[in-house]
Amino acid sequence: MTPLGYAYPHEIAGAFAYLGSSEAAYITGSILSIDGAITA
């Protein structure tokens, strides 16, 4: 269990949709942690 609880598939899919959109065109070499606040 994470501090924020378990993620639903649609919450994870939102991050993938963002990264695949033109809004994320300038994101390079970054780590997007989708882990429910386990990492700080």
C-alpha cells in the first residue's frame, strides 16, 4: 500500500496520454514517477 493508496488504471492512463500529447513536446530525459508518493 502506498501513502495515497492504489492507483486505478485510468489514473495511470492519464499520465501516458499526457506524455503522448503535444503538451509534452519539450519533456526529454525526465522520470515521471507514478508510484503513489512512495518516492520523494
